[in-house]
Amino acid sequence: MRFLAALLFTVFFAGTALAGQCPSLVSQIDQQLQSAQLDSETKADIKALRDKGESLHQQGKHAESVEVLKKAISKLDGMS
């Protein structure tokens, strides 16, 4: 019983931690996009990833959202 309680506790707080990370990643992407010198195709790709990550966050799929948003940030960092 303790194991189950510990597992539920861990899963709940891990999901909450990821949920809080999504909006800050979206904000980071928005800030970087303002100052980045990108061609229109790359900028569109990054915006699409950003929008997909935000949508996943709103659907409660926080782990997937973080993965997509980090992919957008990685792409931005590689282009800057």
C-alpha cells in the first residue's frame, strides 16, 4: 500500500512539474523568435513546433509538450 501511495504521489508531482515548465518554454521561444535572424521557412517551422507544444500543454499532455517545445528551442539555438 505504501508503494502505491508513493507511486501516485510521484506521478502527480512529476506531472505538475512538467505542466509548469510548458508556459515558460513557450515564453522563451517567443522571446528568442523576436531577436533571431531566421529565414521565413525556419521561422515557420519553429512557430509550428511552438504552437503544437502549446496545444499539447492545453490538452494536458505535458511530457509531450515539453519534448516538442525543447525541439523548437534546440532548432532556434542551432540557427542563432
